[in-house]
Amino acid sequence: MAIYKNRTDLHMHTLSSFDGNFTAEQMCSAAVDAGLATIAFTDHFDVDFYEQQNLGTRQQTSYEDVTCAKEIFADKIRVLVGIEMGQPTYEPELTEKSLNRYKYDFVIGSIHNLRKTPDFCELDYKTLTQDDVYSLLDKYFEEELILAKWNGFDTLAHLTYPMRYIVQSGRFNTDLRRYDDITDEIFKVLISNGKALEINTSGLRQPIGKTMPTDNYVRRYRELGGELLTLGSDAHFTQHVGANIDDGYQIAESCGFEYVTYFKDRKPVQVKIEK
């Protein structure tokens, strides 16, 4: 049973994502069953894989599918039309053109891979030394800072994304404290620009067993003055819609947040955290 009221889940994918499995209507039904109040569909748009993933067509099918589902479920749940812009700073002109193609409520900014490099989920960490792993993370957080400064999104997704796969590969001794200075800088840029930080709960159902980022980062973001926080299950299946969202709320509350945020017409709307 849900602990919190008026819950939001602002990160989920439909069949229009290359790794999606269900239609927006099916995901909406799952969201209603999960007792969610607000959801956002954020199908993948990994700009540097535009041709390989046929993103021009996928973007259109996503927008049409979600818009249709929004109308069908208008009296049951608030449905927001969103997009997850992956690696938007790698192809900035294409990014801007694509974002202007449709009217979105909500834009996620994320990094899934380094430039001209496979997704972190595809790397063979067993062939890498620990220094190699840190070299990857050095570049990753530099790209996250570039992304934060680009400022064309509404929330910064799964800040510690590579750890999902680094931990899965058995490298439990990877110490992220060496990146505290740059993550502080990322948070300060987000705060200055009025952008949100995402608590991505998908790690709680995966081997990493933690949210991305973990509570220490959420607390630090709050200490630096962060006020806008979004929650997302990163669901690709109906059974994961709203998964562990209550855990995300508990983290938000324990880190000093009184509100979570959703975006309508690219503008933040804060919802009080209530049980």
C-alpha cells in the first residue's frame, strides 16, 4: 500500500523507446492501478544514435501515442508529455531542432555513454583496471557538468548512472567521493538555473540496490540550496510503473525536502510531500 499521497512518477518509457515494451495506454493503466497522481512519459532520444535508433520516426510515434493516452485517461490521472534527451550536448543543433518539433511538458537530460562510445551498460568491466574505471568516471562527470551548463532540460537524470553497471560487474570498491567537487559544481549550476535533480528509483530493483543518485547526493543538493526534486521509476515494463517511488519520497523527506516537483509546459509545479 502506498505511504505517500499525490505521488508522481516522471520517468517511464513506451514501445517508442528502443528498449520499451508497452504502449502508453498500457502504462497509464498500470499507473492508475498503482495509485499514482501524475506521470510523465519520457521516451529515449539519444541524439548521438539518431540514425541507428530511427529517432525521427520514434519521436513522432511517441508523441502521438502519449497524447492519445493523455486524452483517454484525462479523468483518471495527470499525464505529462515528456522526452529523455540522451547526450544532447553531443549534437546540439540536432537536439535543438528535435526539441522544437513538438510541445513538451517535461524534458529529462541524461548521459548514457561517452562520446563515440557504447552505453555504460555495454562495456566489459572485467577487462578494465580500476584506474580505467576511474578514467571513465572522470570523463562521465565532466560530461554531466557540460550537460548541466547546457541548461536545455528540466531535470538531470540518474546522476550516478554508470554505477548501475560498475557495481553489477562486481567492482564494489569504486569510491565516488573523489568526484565530490565536480558534483557540487553540477548542483550549483542546477540550482542557479532553476533546474531539478532526479531521484531515479530503478536501482532499487537492480543489483546496485540503491537509488541514483543515493541519499548523500540528494542531501548535499539540498544543503547547497536545491529546491526542485523529481522522482522517476525509469519503468520500461508495466510492472515497474511507480516501483519504489515511496522509497524516493522517504529519501526526499529525510534529506529536508518538503515538496517534490513535476513540470507542466516546462514550468515547475511543486507538490507537498504528505502521508
